[in-house]
Amino acid sequence: MAANGHVNLGGDAVTSIGSAWAAATVTIVRDGHDAVITHDTLVIARIRIDPRHRYQNRSTWKPTLSERS
């Protein structure tokens, strides 16, 4: 993960989960065009990868930083 919160989803696909997560250890689980980004047991983002685009928009749902603890 980059300091600006960008995450490589594999292949050419990237997304951003926000710079507040930059120091966190995240796990990316990818199944075909579906990806889930987690931190411990918290789901940070669910993404349907569009192979026509390098940058992937994540779902509008986003946990607050207070949910990280």
C-alpha cells in the first residue's frame, strides 16, 4: 500500500482506501473481478473490478476510522 492510500488489486487494477489507512496492514482477497480489502476483521472496501479501467472506484460504503479499533 502506498502512503497516499492507493492499493494494488493485482494486474493493472488499483484503488484508494484513503491515506488514513496507509500505516495499516490490509489483506486483499480477489476472486475474478471481485475484490475485498480488510484490516483484521473489518471490511474496508468491496470492489467489482472493471477490466476496462486501471483505477477502480470502491463502493460508497466506507467504515469510519473509529471502527478500526
